[in-house]
Amino acid sequence: MSHTKREPLKFAYWVPNVSGGLIISNIEQRTSWTIDYNRKLAQIAEENGFDYALSQIRFTAGYGAEFQHESVSFSHALLEATKKLKVIAAILPGPWNPALAAKQIATINHLTNGRVAVNVVSGWFRGEFAAIGEHWLDHDERYRRSEEFIRALRGIWTEDNFTFRGDFYRFNNYSLKPKPLDPQPEIFQGGSSRAARDMAARVSDWYFTNGNTPDQIAKQVNDIRTKAKENNHSVRIGVNAFAIVRETEEEAKSVLAEIIEKANPEAVNAFGHEVKNAGKASPEGEGNWAKSTFEDLVQYNDGFRSNLIGTPRQVAERIIDLKRAGADLILLGFLHFQEEVEYFGKHVIPLVRELEAADAVQPVAAE
Ligand SMILES: Cc1cc2nc3c(=O)[nH]c(=O)nc-3n(C[C@H](O)[C@H](O)[C@H](O)COP(=O)(O)O)c2cc1C
């Protein structure tokens, strides 16, 4: 893909379909995991410049997150409540097999005029796998399975008499009818490890990474795009961030300080132990949480590291820096979702659009 002429950045928000919000802290959060709250949130988001919503898949509690709605059915409900928002349904290979996922998503694709996408996650929560009787694979094996899963999804969606001989999945002359409408549902994935990047460079449309500085994002983007080019593949990049946008920088920073101060240390440390352990078998040690500090771990995906914490102008400028580093999409979490999605859409996105127009941003990443 040529990035000399960059498209406008896309914006996504994390669907709070899991209780407790996006941080492990006892600070007050005016966010709810219920369907009524989420329907309204999705409507606010699409009216205020957001392109995508990303749902989460969790089967059990841990470190908070006591209640969790299932991602595909919840995503469908949000699509039914909106007109143009795209909703990305998280899918975990293991509990889902590709035959069911392909069929389910093809149907939702028809029901919603093509607005559903998928995020194929590879799993990090060993206790969850044990709780539901799922075999726990080593880190790189989880990605080998996810890659076969994605290849199977694409094959089923685009070919008749699809035949596939993998180590994890088998298909024999399978013809799905109806197939999804064109364009095909987009396939997202997450991660930071070597295995995650290599999978993105081979098969995914989009790669989500944990929050990070523009320098670190640029390194990942260069690495992935160079490899993707060798594979004749193109992949877009989504960067996670926890946004705290307030009228003054002091206010925004004091909210961050309060989140950290009210963090639940036991839960944060237990989460840190779990995710670092999940990444152990990633041989190069560059997994999503390999370098996360206590403070980083208070947000599930290192969202403070992207530093979208300040006034609308400061945040818009830092978003442009992430775009220069190669980001195509910014994925956002908030403390009080409904209010803050609206505020972000009204006060930050228009500034980003102005800066994009003035600057015709060029990425530092490899073409
Ligand atoms: C944006 C984003 C969303 C994710 N959503 C989920 C999810 O809903 N459920 C889940 O079990 N894992 C989720 N993950 C975890 C990833 O699938 C993967 O297991 C994790 O990023 C490990 O990365 P690593 O290979 O760098 O260690 C998500 C990761 C990212 C970056």
C-alpha cells in the first residue's frame, strides 16, 4: 500500500461490554457494561466522528471485569442500534472454530449491510482457558492457530469448494452460502510480539498494538510493513490510547494521578503476572506487556503510554505524531465513555482534521 498520500486517521473506541471499564482502579467511572448504556454510546460515537467500535471477548472475571457480555451477539446489537458505525467483534480461536465464525459473521454482514468486522485475538488469560476447559497452547502456537483461523475465514468467505489442510483446522470442498457482501469483512488482530507481527505481515488487514510512544510505534510499523511488503501483503496499524482530555493540562494530569493513586495494587499485580506469564513463550521477549510498569498495567493495554492526556490541542498534536509514526487508526478508552466520546468528537477530532489538512502528514515508517 502506498502511504505517500495518507488517508484521514480513523477513530475507534473500546466497547465497554465488560464491567469495570478499561482500567484497574477504584476511581469513579460513569461507564456501564449494560446494553442500554452501550446502545446510546454507539449512537453518540457515530454522530461524533468515530468510525469503529471494538468489542472485547472475556469468558470469566479476573482483576475486576466481573461481568462480561459475549462479543459477537453484543456487536450485532450495537450494529442494529446504529446506521454507519462499523463494529469489530472479538473472536477467540479455540472457543470459536472458523466454520462457525465464518457463518455467524457472514450472516451479520448481510443483516447490517456489511458493517461488521472481526478482531481475531490469540488469548493471554490462562486461568480463563482452564475455567472453560480450553487447551492452553504455548505463545507462538496460539498465533499459528490464529493464522490458520484467519486463512480459513478468508478461504470460506471467498472460495467455493474450499479445501484446507492445517494442523488445527480441516475443510473439505466447503461452500458457504451466502458469502459476505463485498467488500469482505475486515480482519483485525492484536499483539506486539514477533509472532503477532509476523502474522500481521502475512494475513491480517489491521494490526492493533498496545499504547506506546511515537518512536516505539514507528519501530514496530517499520518492521511490520517491511515484512508485509516481502509477502506482497499490506496491513494497517491501530494504536491503543487511554484518552484524558480536559480544558487544562493540570486537570487532565490530575485525573491520571487519581487513577493511579486509586489503582488496586493486588489486582494490577495479578494482571501483570498473568500477562507477562502468557507472553513467556514469546522467545524474543517483545510481547505486548514485556516492558509494562505497574503504572502502565493499570490500563489493560498500556494506554497511558500513548500520552493522549492534556488539552484538546495537545492531544490532537500528539495524535498527529502517532500518525507520522505510521498509525492509521487510534483506538480509544475513556473514564466516562458517553461524555468523553462526545467531548473527544467535538473538540479533538476537528482539530486533528485541521492539522491533517495543513500538514499532509507523511509517515516516518517504511513504504
Ligand atoms: C487492541 C487489542 C484488543 C484485544 N482484545 C482482546 C480481547 O477482547 N480478548 C482477549 O482475550 N485478548 C484480547 N487482546 C489480546 C491479544 O489477542 C493478544 O493475546 C495479546 O495482545 C498478546 O500479545 P503478544 O503476542 O504481544 O504477547 C487484545 C489485544 C489488543 C492489542
